[in-house]
Amino acid sequence: MDATTAVLGWFRGRDEQEVGRLEISEVISLIKQAKEGDRGAFEELMHAYSGFVYSLAFRMLGSRADAEDVFQETFFRVWSHLRSFRSGGNFTHWIKRIATNLSIDRLKARKRQHAFENDQVEQVGSWEGEEPYGEEQEQVNQLLAQLPVNHRAAVVLFYLEDQSVEEVARTLKQKPATVKVWLFRARQKMKAVLEAGYEL
């Protein structure tokens, strides 16, 4: 295992606990109730999915304020379009796609305004105010900050959100071969950064 994989692998899957507390049958029931206008049911869904939505947005954006904006916009869109969500669909994948697309849009808009400044990357903390993950997460943020927007999205979804290449391709609306190229180039870029003297 090389240093790049070690750093990214450390953070993989640390925010799935809340979602894992709900059985699939519970999620289906809550979606049905929320579709009928039950805000309490929607709030339960929101609570269960809040950790990974915020974490995904933060990993993509490297900014607490931007991640909170994407978090709010994600659940606003989920609530607004919930009736169109088809029964039997993958709710987790649907929310991830919304949060990912919003994050990519914000990154592109921010890039048009000014270059991303690595020294402004903040340390990540969980949505409910627990202790920040610390040095390891800062290292991940520094590596991600070196990547183009699409490469960063692919890395976050594949390495940190544990999606398959095919799932990443569906989320980003790209061919799997394109995602593989992005991941390869991202790994080469991060490896170069590490070899240039970035301390782990």
C-alpha cells in the first residue's frame, strides 16, 4: 500500500454510522411518510443522512461554510423533489448525487472567482460538533486541494465514499473508463505531491 492510498484509506467510511442505524424497511417507510407530507419523518431521514452529506461536501470543498450551504441546499432539494423519487430507487445514491453535483457546481463557481488557496483549508469537524479528525484529515484536504474539480470528485467518491468505479461514473455522468483515467491522474498528482516532501 503506497502513502497516497494509506492517507485516503484512513478516512474511508468514517461517516456511515448514522445511515447504518436505519434498516432498509425503515428508510422506505420514512420516505413514504415524508412523501405524504410528514415533516417529522423527513427530519428523521435528514438526521440519519446528515453526517455523510456534510462530510462529502466538506471533503469536496474544504470549507466549513461552503459545506454547510451545500448541506442545506441538498436537503432543500431532497424535500422539494421527494415526490419524484421513485419507489425502489437507491435513496442513498440519490442524495449523494445531489450533494456531489451541488459541490461540483460550487467548486466551479469558486474557481471562476478566484484560485483555491491551500492555506485556507480548514480542519474538518463532524456535523454535531464532535472533536475534529485532526492531522490526517488536514493531510487529505491538502492532497485534494491539488486536484482539478472532476478528479477531486472522483477521488472523494471512490476512495472516501467507497463507491465502485461504475457508481462514480453514474454519479458524475461519465463513462467508467473516463473515471479510471481521472483516478489514475489524481493518484499520480497526489503521489508527486507526497514525493516532493509533503510530510505525512
